[in-house]
Amino acid sequence: MKRIIVLGLMTLAVSNAAAQKTENSLKKAFKDKFYIGTAMSLPQINGTDVKSDQIITSQFSSIVAENCMKSMFLQPQEGKFFFDDADRFVAFGEKNNMFIIGHTLIWHSQLPKWFFVDKDGKNVSAEVLKQRMKNHINTVVSRYKGRVKGWDVVNEAIMEDGTYRKSKFYEILGEEFIPLAFQYAQEADPNAELYYNDYNEWFPEKVKTVINIVKNMKSRGIRVDGVGMQTHVGLDTPKLEEYEKAIVDYASAGVKVNVTEMEISALPSPWGTSANVSDTVEYQAKMNPYTKGLPQNVQKEWENRYLDFFRLFIKHEDKIRRVTMWGVTDNQSWKNDFPVKGRTDYPLLFDRNFKAKPVVEKIIQLTKEKK
Ligand code: XIL
């Protein structure tokens, strides 16, 4: 009898703990505001990183693949597609009722070498490049039609000064490569949301050009639903006011804002917040000051910075479709290797022991405050 009671109490305690967990999850707190998502790495997609998967299913309502849907992985050779990882990623999202995001269709990085050249290694013609873009976009988007709910159609095409990045897409097709990509995506899945995604998208000249692109496409009947603001930020940059102005400006242009790829680095940065993956700098010990843990004062500063951002997101919840973290736990973050390789950074919401940092509960509390 005693044992039954003890067991009963234990069950109660366990189910209370479980209830508590769901009660306090990020996805529950943001349910009526916007999706709250995370990027998924391969071990998470393949189910070998069980602890992270538990966090993902209990805390997040949206997912995006950190790497496996980039063109170099999906179409390593012309016409030879590899979908195994992406299929598993989409299945994971469906099984857990998540808002699934595809990242990314047209991007100058992590792109297979063959994309721009003919068999002699020369640039292909505009016609051939259009055909290759169309075939890539159509094959990928059609495969997940109705299942992937939003696509980063074009990634990182504009520079901070508002000019176009001189990528091969631009060199061969000019500005038109962006509307073309959106048109192909729209044809392949008319119901998927379509986004333009970029970093440093609060630089005023960059905002201007992105808004012009949005308006131009809209005036031509080419759908664009959102602008993804990659949020690879630091403790000092960008200023919250400039970030806020960008949110407001994009919304006024008639698109939703996705806060994408969010993490706040706690480390010194050799330059502002560029996320151009090919720019890296050499390791210097002074650039890696916190290998044994974050000092209290930096922790506090880091936490306040997260809370400032989330306060802003909540203030503009009518303009924001989704906030997506670029990963789950600190040890898996790309920031440990970017822009300086081999550092110990603390940019995400869950620590190296898969534990929620105190900031998670504080972010949840923000959703309960009166605006
Ligand atoms: C990064 C991934 O996190 C890394 O694992 C990979 O080695 C390089 O790319 N902008 C983007 C993301 O749009 O796809 C990049 O992700 C980070 C910058």
C-alpha cells in the first residue's frame, strides 16, 4: 500500500514536471504572437542528438535546416539530387507539427561548382543559367510542395552600401536573377511563403535596395511574402534603434519580417556583424577570452541584450512572422568557428549541458507582461 502511494506520488511529481515543462515552453509562450524556431544540424535531423531533439520538440514551433538544403548538398552534380537528409528534416517537422522552412534556393555560398560553368570551365550563358536555376528551384520546391511552408528564395544578394553583390548570378543575369528566382519558386508551389533573406539588413542603404526589390516584384505580380533579417548579432552592434527602424520600414513595404538565424555572440568581434561565410580571421588568444565560462558581468550584459531584442519583437509582433534561432546549444553553434576559428562562444539559449539558460524563462515572462 505504502509503495503504491509512493509510486503514485512519484508519477504525480513526474507528470507535474512534464506539465511544467510544456507550460513554460517558448512555443507555448509565443503561440499567439509568432512562430519561434531553430535551425537543425545533421545529428539532430538524423536523430542521433537525442537531447537536442527533445529541446527542439518541446520548445520550438518552427524548424529550418542549417545546411542540408543548400544547393551544394541537394544537387552536388548537375541533375543528380540528394534528398535523404532533407527528406528526414521535413519528416521531423511534419511529425511534430512544425512550420517548416526551406533554406535556401539561390545563394552564392555553399553552391556546387558546376552551377555557373560549362564543360570547358567557362561562364554559362544567361539562358543556361536561367534553366539551371529553374530546374533546381522547381525540383526542390515541388518535392516539398505543401509541406515546406516558406522558402528563403534568395539569400545575401545585396551589400551594406545597397549595391548588388557581384556574384555570378548577378554577373550573368543582372538584377533580374532575383525576380526570376521568386517567379520559379511561385510556379513550383503557389502556396508557399517566399522570402528574401540577408545579413546586416538594417544598414540604411541596404534596407532601401531590398525595399525597392520587394516593391518592384510586387508591382509585376511576383509574390514576395517576407524579408528575413539574419540576426547574427553581438553585444554592441547593431543598435536596437537601427534594427527597429528596419522592421518598421520592411513592414511598411507590405512584407512580413522574419527574424532569422538569431544568436548573440558574447565574444569580441574583429568587425561588426558581417556573416559572409567566406570571411574569416586568424585565431588570436585575446579574441577568445572566455574558454572557462562567461564572467558574471558579461553574462548579465548578454542576457539583457536578448531581453532587449525580444521586447522589440513583442512590441512589433504584428509585423513579425517568425523568430528563428541559429541552433540549439552553445557547443553546436557555428559561432565557435566564425568569424574566428576555434573559439568558445555562448550565443544560444541552451548551454553546453543541454540546459535552458535563465534567459529562457525571462523571455517567456516577457510574453506575459502587459504591453
Ligand atoms: C552557416 C552554417 O551555420 C555553418 O554550419 C556552415 O558551415 C556555413 O553556413 N548565413 C546563412 C547561413 O544564410 O546559411 C549560414 O550558415 C550562416 C550565414
